[in-house]
Amino acid sequence: MDSIEEKRVFGDRQGALTAYVASAVGVVRVRVAGDSVGEFGLCERCTARDVAATRGSVAIATDEDVRAFGLEDGAEAEESDTAPVAGDETFVETAFGPAVAVGYDGGDLLAAGPDGRIARRTADGDEWTTLESDLDATVRAIDGDLIGTADGIYRVHDGGLDHAGLTDVRDISVAGVPLAATADGLYKLGNGWMEVLTGTVETVAADPRSGRGRLERAAAVSDETIYEYAAGGEWTAREDLPTRSDRIVAIGFGHGEAVYAVTERGTFLSADDGGWRARTLGVTDVSGIAIPAMVVRA
């Protein structure tokens, strides 16, 4: 894409989004529109273990601290169909300490430390409140009020944590209908946890525009296969991945039919209504992707 076309496509805020990719050398900011990838570059140098975003902010888990910054126009765009945009990011420390995972529950920020500490920082506060001081399970993912660990799912409840089932959880998603990727399969929460895919599933994500109790779109990765779900349909395997030797570690969603994924060795994958396109970001040990969420429909 030449510079004139890039300015035309990515200058339109209605169609363009910013994705944040966590890696061993820092956070990469990637501009995308549909399946087109525009400019990208390192916006924060650190060892990023995880990344999460809401409409108004982005947070990263690093070996030193949880860092966060607010997105331009985040508050004003909260009730619109226009995604907030990135400016010159300045991540600030939050005094949590070293972290291995972060996630948002509404506007509240949750974080997990390597020592088993789980804490919450409210949207309008600066202090961390400890929910668990010594969780005896490796935390692998946080989304909403759910925490995925090697020991299963924990739910934030009454200022603490309650075990909520399953074992060996690899990833979780709470948009629409809670989903859990585990060593045994992919599960959705209904009348208990119900299996929807068999075999080891490493990664799962749902379109944040999914209304409560309904999946708009979702995707999951098992071995070298990515499965997709569309509202009212079935989980189906895609056979057109451009790379199978490089493990997909995270998935995100954009406008329309756009879906994005990142691999462990730093390949950014994008697809709209056609096949996948690949772009090398020049980073390694990628651990996550976060895209400021679209408005969640009621």
C-alpha cells in the first residue's frame, strides 16, 4: 500500500482501528482497516507478558509493573459507533508490581502477579485492592470477572475469588457467552460448562459487540487449525491459514467481518471477507493482542 492510499484508508476513523501487540521487546501499535495493515511500530519498550484494552484505556503486564494509558476520545466515544484512536502513547506505572496477566472487568482493571497475587483497580481509583494474596495456580488469562488458570476458572465475587469449574484453562473470553479454551476442549458457559470442540484448544476470543447471552462472532485455535463461529451457526474450521509452523497466540476482532490474529514469532494475520493476509512485525515471543472494543450491543 503506497503512502497516498494508506492516508486515505487509515485517515478514516470509521474504518480504521489500532491494535496493540504484546511481545518480549515491547508493545507494537498496528493500524488496521479491514484486512489491510498500515503503519506499525514499537510504542512502549518493555517485556510485555499480556495486554488488554477497553474503549478508553490499554493496560500491559510487564516484569516491572502493570502500565496503562488512556485513549484519546475514549470517554466521548463510549456511546458511539466510532472507535477511539491512539495518539502518542505514554504508559504510566500503576504500582501493582510485576505481572503476568491483565484484563478489564467493565472499567475496572484486574491483574495477576507471578507470586499468585490477584488485585483490582477501579476505573475511578488509583489504588489496588487485593482479591487473593497467594493463588496456588498459574494464571494464564483474565477477561471480565473470570480468571483462567492451570487449576481451572476462578470468578471474582464479593471481593474474593470462587472456583468456577474446569481444569487446565489456556484462555478465556466473556463477550456474549463465556468461553474457555482448555487442554480438553473448548467450553461455553450455559447450564454449567458445555463442550463445543474436542481436543486441546489454546486460544479463544469473541467479538466484543456480542450482546449478553449471544455470540456474534468467535474464533478458537486448536493445534494448527483456527475455528470460526458466526451467530446462529456452527463452529467451522478454516483451511486457509498462511502459516502453520508458527503458533497463533491471540485473536481479535474489528469492524464488519474483520478478524485479526498474531503468532508467537510476530506475524500479524488479517482477514475480512476473503483469505488471510500476513505481515511480519519484527518482534518475537508475542503473547497477546488487544483492540479497543466496539460498542457492546444490549
